[in-house]
Amino acid sequence: MRLRENDDGGEKEEVVENDVTLAQNQWCPVVNAGFSSPKRLVVVGYALTTKKIKSFLQPKLEGLARNKGILFVAIDHNRPLSDQGPFDIVLHKLSGKEWRQVVEDYRQSHPDVTVLDPPDAIQHLRNRQYMLQAVADMNLSDSYGIVGVPRQLVIKREACAIPELVNQAGLTLPLVAKPLVADGSAKSHELSLAYEQFSLQKLEPPLVLQEFVNHGGVLFKVYIVGDAIKVVRRFSLPDVSKWELSKDAGIYNFPRVSCAAASADDADLDPTVAELPPRPLLEKLAKELRWRLGLRLFNLDIIREYGTRDHFYVIDINYFPGYGKMPEYEHIFTDFLLSLGQGKYKKRSG
């Protein structure tokens, strides 16, 4: 185990390392109807922070994976990645230019290994200036609903100029302020709600300002694992009335808004607020974003504009989110990994 520093010299990530070398063509016995038959293991090398390992690689997931012939192996950061394995899949979520280059070099030299996901595609989601651009470019509107993004403004410096920049951009208060960098840290999930224009200069750039859309205090977390989609409700920021806007001044800071403790799935909610987005709409959105983003592991934070049934906004996209909070994630994720491994061997044999 060792610590590695982020690009900005800030918070360090604790990385778990393991010295494991696998024999080529490793097989494992699988019991079927009382008979033991050989079945090739799908070997998944992982490079994750200690926090991510704890939340994702839970005992139930690892046990189910073993039963399905999937083996998780920790990647050793003290050795060249090409000297390890052989891996069928590399699963990673670490920051740093050096690590991104290691993974990219490995992808180029090992085209037969599935890397989840390409470093450059992941990096695209770490900047909120570009995060939602793929959704904005889609302009998705069909019989099931309309999907867009809130109007937003990127502020990189000079907090004192924010009120004037907001005025020039024609943004409407209240505004949600989010850190520009979305690196998975607790700080990157913090947000502020600004009710009054001149208090905006108290914010700390770099950041993104998004127009706040009333949405009944509920957001939908749409988890995507390959072709699989799972939706859960989470409590969000409450709606803001015109009376509150005239009464309140200043900026209100919030920690991470949507978390496991804030599940709204079993809450007694207004049906017009609680109704999940139409499945066909989500499937179309997910399919298009998988292609545009070049990613297979991500989630969307979606809200429904209050008072409408079919007007939705994507307000955040996260790579390799907290799947441990997704119902039945163990079955969904292991089925996904197994399909990747089986597809690989079918190509080889074909």
C-alpha cells in the first residue's frame, strides 16, 4: 500500500497494491449438476483507491464473481502494468497524468484487453465545463419527453467580476455553484445556492454556475453499466419560490446532496414528482451517451422540471459512481464483466 499525490498536489489517494502474477490460460473448476468441468476465469485487474475498493469490492460481489468464474486481482503500482496479468479486463479509477499515460500505453500495446474505460474519455467528465456538452448536443426530444441541460456559465478566475458576467450571460437567479473539477473527492461534490447577484463575488473560482430548476426536491440517479440501466430516487435541494428569492440574500453552502442516506424510493411523495422518467427515454439517452462519451460505466443525475411531466434536465454525469448504492449491483456488474470476457473468447475462437 502507498500514497500517490494528485496532479494539483492536493489530497493524496491511498492505493492498495498486491503482488499477484497469474499463469497464462488460468482455469478454474466449476461445479454443474454434480460434475466438475473446467471453465476459464475472467481475470479483472483493478486499480482503485482504498475508498472505492471498500465501497465497490464488497464480499457479496466478490463471492458472486467467484461463482461466475470472475477473479479480481489488484494491480501493483510498483511494477510495470505490462508485466502483470494476463488480464482480460482492466478496471480503474485513479487520477494523475502519469497513471493516465500508463493506462493509455497499456491499451495501445494490449488491444485484446478491455480497459474500463479509456483515460481520455474519463478525463472529459472531470471538467464540468465540458461534462454536459454531449447532452446539449443531442437536443433529445421525442414522444417520451425532452432532455436538456440547465444554462450555465464557467468562471475560472476573478470572483469580483462574477455578478457582471452573470448579468451579461442573462442567467436567472437562483444559481447553483459547483466546483469546475469533478475528481470524485468530497469537495468536488459540494455546491452552493446563490439567491442574490452581488453575493456571487463571495464564491471561489474556478467553478460552474447553473440556473436552478425547481424539481420537487427529488432527483433521479440513472446508473449505467454497459447496456444495463438502473434508476433510483434521491432527495435533492428543495424548490425555491419567488417569495424566498425576495426574502433571502446571500449564498447557502451544501455538502454532497444525493447520498445513500437520502434515498427517496420509499418516501411518501407526490406521484407527479416521484414518477420515474420513461424507460424508453432513458434507454435512448444512455445508448447515445455511451457512444458520444466513449464510456460504459457512468451515472446521470436527472431532474424533472416541477409542474411538467416530460421536461428533464441532466445536471451531472459521474464516471464509475458509487455502484455499491445501486440495488442489485452485484448481479448487474458481474453479468456485465462476464459478457465482456465471453465476448472476447468468442472473437478469438471465431
